[in-house]
Amino acid sequence: MRAAILMAGLVATPALAEPIKLKPLIDARLRYEGVDQAGIANRADAVTARVRAGFEAKAGDFAFLAETEATLAISENYNSGVNGKTAFPLVGDPQNIELNRLQLQYRGLPKTVVTVGRQRINLDDQRFVGAAGWRDNEQTFDAARIEWTGVKNLKADLTYAWGVRTIWGINGGNRFGPARLQSVGGNNIFANLALTTKVGTLTGFAYLVDQDEPLTLANSSATYGARFAGAYAFPSKAKLSYALSYARQNDYRRNPNRYSANYAAGELGLAVKAFSVAAGFEILGASNGVALTSFQAPLATLHKFNGWADKFLVTPANGLRDAYGSVGYGWKKLGRIDTLALTAVYHRYNSDRAGQYYGDEIDLSAAAKVKRTTFTLKYADYRASGFATDTKKFWASVEWAI
């Protein structure tokens, strides 16, 4: 944050010579989450309200953004991860108030955007670096980021992040273990080079995660890989989509474990007018080192992957193989509803090593948008087999944003 303040001071005088355009930022969400989990006698019933409010001021080549974030637990019959209510299942939405984003952006260089300060960063499909937007308290980064598009169809994206602000908020701390700190310092580097072609985008990446906190040293890793994703539109209003990823991860800096592990993922989808189907796989490999560890993605938007029941936020020691299929149907302008989408997903989970069957999961969702308001219903049913416990989750939410 010191870098952002210094940069703001250096550019304040010339920026004031330009007319200032102000844009309000408001994002409000009211959500219920219920969790039934085998082995825990009490049911979690979480009702939370989250508000993000701020503004963006633009003057010439500069833009300054400030945003606060507050989460209120209206009904706190749940284990937030930091409230000590361990007799209830976990719902990772603790009460919180914080400075969510404070950034300065400069666009005065040719084909270049420079952003410094506390910011939201979502790279590619958010599998390795993301904002964890499903949770009430967003994950943000204290970072300096440069995005360059000086060559046609090529984008270079380089970030140095010295801090990660986690979803656990102001009450997070060492007493809750390594996974629930308020913030984690370090020297993280995210490098991303994307080439856009007629058949898709080919991206090469290097994500160097260096965490300084003694409890999170095992998260430090170096991940190198590539991703190709694209789509082909047929004349008959059908579209074929495809994606393929591969990465290799090793221990990095002060990680006490010595390991290496592979990652692979692929998906093929077909959309015909309003109907869509997809099938895919994801492998988070077990290590071939001495330590019993596996491929991890501690800075990802994890809820997006491996089922909405969130049973695999940390990859099991024997790795994870997730085979899944989905079907969906969508409408546009259905009465007063602008869009309506229904989705069903099935997952089957196995280990990457040792031949374990982890269970399966069914996920269902319905989302409707009416102007600036989004209504969402979601359901997840994880049926355990030799890993974790049977878990059912249900969400109902309404969100409004400008």
C-alpha cells in the first residue's frame, strides 16, 4: 500500500489538470446457506448480508479506485471458521469490515496498463489465481501489475504481489490454523503470456507463490504450464467449446516439503441454441517426491472447481481425479426476467494414486437476472466414499450491483 500512496502523490498534480469523472461502486448481497454434514449433529443455517461500496475517479490517464467491504452475520448458527462455533458445519463467510480495494491505475504508456495497490486479480479461468468471488469476503492482492498489448493478438500480464488478503477477514489469525489467516505476506510473481488465434487462445504461465507466514510455508510453490481454450461456431447456431491445460508444480523457496506434481485438465462442450452439454476431467496429481503431498492451488477461486460442496479445497495427499459432466438450458427475456439459466453437474472423484474412490457429487443451480438484480438458487450433494463425509448444501441469494 505504501507504493500506491507514493504513486498517488507523484501524479496528483498533473491529474488535477484533467476533468475528473466519478463512478460509484456498489455491490450488495443477501444470502442463506444451509449445510447438513454427517458427523456434525447441528445443521448450519447462515444468513449473511454483504455490501461493497466505493468509487472510481478517472482523470486523464489515471484512475483511482477505493472500495470498502462489510459482511454482517444476521443469523450466525454456523462455524464461520473464525467464530469458534465448531459444533456447526463450516460456512466460510465470517463477519468482517475491511478495505477491499485501494488502487491507482495508469494508462499513459502505449498499449500498457499499470495498476498498483490492493486489487482484484483473476487470471485465465481462475484455477491458480482468483478473487474467490463466491465467498462474501473477497480475496484481493496487494500488488503491482503490468498488462501490455503492444503486439497484435498478444498480451503479456506480469504481477508482483507482496500480500494476499484472504476471505477470513479481520478475525482471522494464527489461532485458527494455517488456512485461516487474515493476510499472508510474501514475494509472489504471476506471469502470463496469451496469444489469441482464430481457433482459440494459447496461454503460457508461471505462478511463483512465496508465503512468508510460518504456518503457510507449505503453500509456497512454483507452477509452470500452458492452457489452450477456444470455440467454433457452426452455421446452425451451434457452438463447440474446448479447453486443455497442463502444468507442473514444484516446492519453492522455504517450503519444507520436497515434491513435484502434475496438473492436467480438459473440457469439451456443445451449445445448440439454449441447450448446452459439457464433459471434462481435472487431475491434481500426487507428488513423486518423498513427502506425501500433492498439487495445490492456494490462491485459486476454489469454489468454481471440483464441486460446490467444497470438499476438495485442499487436494488430498493422494491427489484428485475429477471426471464431470453438465447439462444446461437458458432463456432470454422470459416475461420480466432478462435471463434465466438452469444447470446440473455430476462429479465422480478418485485419487490420483493408490486407487481410492472418494465419492460423487450432484450440483444444481438456477439463476435469474432482472435488470441489476440477480437471484440464485444452488444445491450440492456430496456422497462420500472413503474420504470426508456426506454433505448437503443449499443456497438462496439475491444480489444487486451497479
